Amino acid sequence: MRDISRGQQSMKPRKVDDKMRFGLMWPNSPSPNVTSLAVAERNPDVLDMDSHIALARTAEKIGVDFVFFADGYTNHGEHNARVGHGEPCISAPIWAPIVMAATDHIGVVTTMHARYLSPVVLARLGANLDVLSGGRWGWNIVPGAKGSEARLFGISSEIEHDERYAVVEETLAAVRALWNARGKPIDFNGKYYHLEGVPRGPYPVQESPLIFNAGVSPAGQDFIARNADYAFFAVVEDLAQVARTVEELGDKTEASGRSRLEVNLAGSIGYVIGSTAAEAQEKYDWIRDSVDMDAARGWARGFLSGSQTYQSNFGGEFDEAARKIGLAAGSRVLVGTAADVAEQIIEINRQTGLRGFMWLSLIWDPAEVALLGDVLPYLEKAGLWEPPSSRGWSW
């Protein structure tokens, strides 16, 4: 592992263009994307640091732009814990530095909740992560909407959906004020926070680290259009619905005085790749057939109770919704050879205008993830993607 104490890596620059970007949803539990004990047992040990080092180096080698650490504080239920889905779950800001140390250029995004942590704590964690990475850190800022988490933190007051985003927006403004202090006193007065004093360094290497958010509700889209650099959501089977989301967010971004290209959309999408279509289909069938429905129902209850987006996408018969959510969180799964998967990505881009994707690895050992490297040259030939090295490793 490299010595990251002196911030030796180069800062990851920003480049606004129309080329595709690819993120990798980082494995934070034995089987984070499938409610399956068989898959959990097939995957590497999520609590072994060497597993993360090997995967990080693979992701950077094949041309992934950033890795994304999801996080949370309560599990999805006893059946999910039983099958290794979301339990145990590694802490994003604690484990992310392993990826930072193992790589030179890849972006590292961590989830931290606005509702559960003070802006002072968030600012200090974020600044240190950005310094550790040499300016390659991004923040997935989330409101914190799960009732089970609020109860765990002892939070009794309910916050209406749209107000959550008002809290998130003020939290972000407060954190940025703390980052911009640079050793000088601040006096931040808002509706939710009053912060006064001189915050300690270090301060971020980037002027402002990249902001990610998954809000697809009107309030969430408004927040993203004004403040975020990346939005992400599930690429569902209904591509017309995906296209509407892309168009709506682009319109809101322009209305806020920004270019449509300033906010990229990373659609989460599963993949199963084989040397032949038959091999890929056989692998996919095994994964699908191993889904534990009791655990899938637990995951679905959490999604459907806390997310307007998931209620809109999967608000039909419950078991049908659970079956979809139990496999890649309800996202579309691309199955086939590398050429087949590339063709499907190209078609999704053609129909929706989506130019960013978040890969969901159903099996996350490095050998499986490395197969994505065979997909990208087809996208480069189509003029949709450039290797990160040729564009300065930009976000």
C-alpha cells in the first residue's frame, strides 16, 4: 500500500463534456446487490482488506471513473442478515481510504447522512477524506429518511419529505462555509443551524468536492439542479420513464442557470457477462434462481417505505416488486457477451440520453468485475466514451 499521509496523488480534475462516465457501486456487504446466500458465499470476504485492495486496482485498471460507497445504520431485517445481504455493512468513510491508498486516479465517493451528523463533523470527515485521496473524494449527501435509523439515533421528530431537502441544502451550505473558513472564524446562521467559531484544518484539496444525490422526486431534482454534480437512479425496464427523468433534470438544471452537462446522471444497472451469450445467461439464471424471497421482501419494504422514487417505480403487487428489488435493487440487468452488453448500453443512451452509469456487480470478485473492461472499447469505437487517461482522469 502507498503512503497517503502526504497527499501524493494528483487531484482529480473536472471536465464538462458529453462523454460517458462509469461508476462502480462498491461492495459494502457480502451480497449487497442480490438477496442471496449463495451469491454471498460466492463473493470475497467483505471484511478482508486485501479483497478491497484487489478490487480497487482492478476497477482503476479497466477504466472506471469512480467507486461509490453506499452506507446506512440499520439492516433490512433478519432474513437479509441471514443471507449476508447488507449485513455486516462496512462504514463508508472508514473503508474508503483503503481504496484511496490502493489507487492513483479513481474517484472515491462516500455516503454520509445530513440528518444524523452535525455539519461540523461532516465537514471534518470530508476534508480529511479529500486530503487522504489527494483531491479525489466525492460526497453522496443523503437526507436520512429511514424510520428505523431515526429511532436508532433517538430522533423522535418527523420531517416532511420536501423539508428533508431543505435541511440537506442548508447542511451543504454550512459544510461549504466550514471548508471555506481556511483558519478564519465563521458565523453561519440558517434555519436549522447556527455555527460560530474557527474550524480546524485540514481543508479540502478540491475547491469543493463533488456532490452526489439520488433524489428523483421534484424536491430532490430541485436540490440536484442547484447543488449537485451527479445524480443517480435505477435504470428500470421502462426506458421512457428513464428518458423523462433525464429530460426533467436537464430542464431544471438549465432553469437554475447551469448547463445541462454540469450534472451527470449515473443510472444504476446490473450486469452479467460471459464469453458467450449462453454462458452469461446460465450465470444470470443461477443468480436469479438463488434470490431469497423473504430477504427480498425485507429489502422491498425498506425501499418502498422510505423512497417516493421506488414507490413510483414499483408500486404494484408487493411480491412482484420484491422479486425485482431482490435482484440489483430493481435495476435492469444487462446479460450477454461484452459486445452484447455494450450494444445494450448504446441503445439505452440512444433512447434516453443517459450518459453515465453505475455498475452493480451481482458477483463482485475482481475477475468478474474485470470483464467490464471488455465492454468499454466498444463504447469508445462508437464515440461515446474515452479512456480516463486520455481526458486527464477527470470526473
